[in-house]
Amino acid sequence: MGEVSGYEHDIFISYARDDNGPTSERRGWIDRFLEEFENQLKRRRGFKNLSIWQDELRMDGAVVFNDSIEKAIQSSFLFFAFHSRNYQQSDYCQKELRWFHEFHQKSLRSLRVGDHLRIFNLLLGNFHHQQWPEAFQDTTGFVLHDANSPDELGDFTNPRSELFESQLRKVVDAVDQILADPSLPPTSHQQQEAEFPPVATPESSESSSLTVFFADVADSLTYQRKKLIAETKQLGITDIKKIPPPYSAQSHNDQMQKALEEAQLTVHLLDEWPGREIEGQENTTYPQSQLKFALNSPLPQLIWVPKTLQLEHIEEPIQRQLIEGLETGKRTNRSYEFIRSSPLELIDHVCERIQMLQVELSPSEAPASFLVDTHQKDQFQAFQLAQLLAQQRVHVEFSQESYDPVRSLDLFEEMAQRVKNLIFLFGRVEATWLKRRIEKVVKIAAEQFMKDSDTMLETVWILLLPGNEGPDQLPKLPPLLNIRMLDNTHREEIDPDRISPLFSGGSS
């Protein structure tokens, strides 16, 4: 738990091992910098819960880019890159930098907070701007060297000098300004209690009324559930009050029935621990029971387990069989989506799903219907497209890519049979993904033709996004379908002018 809500760590430390070699004082330069940096932020400025992630194995040279480092990069708010000549020459350091830049650039969270970039370019040498890695190009850099002229490389600033104190103060001030930025959720030192405080939400309106039920969890996931609820409240969500144990079995069943009647989405977090048992119902826990209730309802469900969870390590047989059945078993209920990811990816995924549901629930005056089909790699643009379509008062549905590709195609086929306009987003996803979708559309059209039934589908749109090289990357398209191309490869954001044909000729 760090200072910034929604992130496990406030700062990820990236440096070359040789830059932290022991000195005469038996401490490396990086360690001495971090000690004083933490002292100023924690003691003098009140950020007592500041969480800094540093790879201890790097000190021994045992540098393996594994899942724990990937998770730390994804769940860190700021990235400190100690930019030296060793750093420039280290493939490992460059990989860390690219991972942070690419992951957070693709997520819904901006790489900027106000005027500050979340990547800190800490210059341990006087490198010319053209020598900087690409991810540093938008940064100004923080000088931590003693060079006196533009042509001098300089050396790491002496930690006992007044120059070091002055340079360090600029880094501390920048972090202080970012953590205190009013656009961020309250930091932990500003909160009076350990519980997440009530988050002010926009006034509810009929255009985006949505209720989400967050199921009970094992004690090991309580904090993660609180973070998730706090994040979704900022989207204007009214979550059903949790159904807290203890309840008798019958009372709990009644409460669940009422809760599911009010909700449009249920969210379930599971791990190796089954949770608290229901009174009078041996071997059944509240999280398990609430999940079974939801699965028997027509509501969509999001079911999450940690990316690192290993089924063979789950000691409770019932819990192990439940999770294994959800992830790999034959699915008789098609309304749930099973997610195996990091906690931070879960927050982004749930927020994206909620935003799409909000658009779907918006009232539309025109009868036109659009199905937007997208892979997770292109979901950022999918949300932007949904907003633009909603402004035109058209009915929009989404067929999201699931972690189960078979289930994704089945859901897509069901939804594609009842819309007039189908939009494929084709950016960073592979061409084979689009080919499988087109094959399904041909199958739907053929079946409707054989049954002499009216074909709903009028137009298939392919919206080209950054990440591909244009129409040449497209699979061979069948001539029997009315397929139209929209080119938005010139920028990451959706250009309203490029999608204007959707409204002039794509709806009726």
C-alpha cells in the first residue's frame, strides 16, 4: 500500500547495477540518494506510507526480468530512471523503461499528472538530448551530476555537498507536487481512517444509471476490493451495499435476491482462500454462495483471480474445484468473464467494462444499432468510439475480447445476429483475430440466407488504428459482404471526421 490510491507502489526504481557499487562508505550512490530522498518525503513532508520498489536481486547481479518485476512496473505510479552511461548500455534497464512507458501509455491512466511526466529522468551525466532514449524525449530531466560546461560529462554529485542538496530538493519538490495534485485520489496521509473515504460522485442521471454488486471476499482480498470500489465510485457508480456476514443462510439468500434485482453487473474476486462460512451452512462460504447466485442470474459477471495463483497450491478442495471449473471447465453459463491478471490490470478492466455498460444504458432516440468489436489491445479507442456514437443518439453494444477465445467468438456470434452495423477495431491486434471474426460474419449471413430469414446486418466497418500498416495488413475479405474501411491510423485518438461515414451512410 502506497500513497497513491489504486497503485501498490508509488515509485519504481530503475538503475544500472554498476552505478550502485559500494564506495569508501560501503554504500552505493543510489542507496545514499534514496535514503535522503525518503527522509525528506516521509519525515519532513508527511508521506509516511511512501512505497518505493527496488529490485534487491540487482545488487547481486541476478537480474531476470520475471513476473514479479513486470507486476511491480505495472503497479507503480512513478518511474525513477537513474540515467547514466551504464543505463544507456543496459538492455535490462531499457526494457524496464519501455515496459513502464508502453504499459501506462496504453492504459486509461495518463502518463502525465498536471505538467509533470510520471517518468523521472534523473541525469547522472551531462548527456545531450539526442542521446536520450525515446521514452525520455518529452522530459526535461533532473540534473544529479556536477558538470560545469555543456561539453563536460561530469560525475555523480557528491551526496555530502551543497550542490547535491539543491539538486535533490528539486526532485523532492516535483514528487511532492505530483502526490498533492488535486486530480489524484486523496493520499493515505490525508485520510483520517484506514477505510477508503466516501468519494464524491456525479449526480446520477437516467442516461448512465448503473448499479454494480461487489461480492464478499476472503480477508486476503479485502483491501483489493476496497481499492476497486473506490476507483469505480469515481465513474459515478452506485454500488450495492455489501452483504456483510454474519447472516443466516435464509437471510443471506433473501438479501442476495434483492441485490441482484437491482444490479446490472456483478464483480467477484477469488484467490486460494474460500472466505467465511455461512451460518448454518457448513462448507459453504459467503464469496462462494454469492458467486453461485450471480451465475444463476441473467446478469453479466466479472470473476477475477490473481495472475500468480496456482491451482495446485489451493489446499481447500471445494475452492480449488470451483476456480478450476470456472477457468477451464465447460461453461453452461455464458454471461461471465473470467479474468486472470494483476490487481492494477483488474482495476483498468473493471472500469472499462463499467464505462461501456454506461454507454449501452444511455437512451437512444434513433433506431440505429452498432456492435463494436475489439480486442483488449485496442480497448482504449473502443471507449472513445463509444462516446462519439453515444453523442449521435445511436444504440451501441460491445463484444469484448475475453481471456477465453472460444467464449469470445460465441458471444460475438450471438450479438452480431441482431445489429445493423458491425465495427471491427483493427490496430495492435493480429490480423488472424480479424479473420476469425469475418469468418463468423460470413457464417451468420449464410445461415440466415438458408433459413430464408431477414438479414439484420447491413454494413461491416473496419476502423484502422495505429499499430498496423494500413489495408495491406488486412486478411482477404469476402466480396459477399458490404465492407467499408475507415482510416484512423494517423493518431491514437479517434478522429470524429474519419468516422463521419458511420452516421451519414451507416445507420438507418
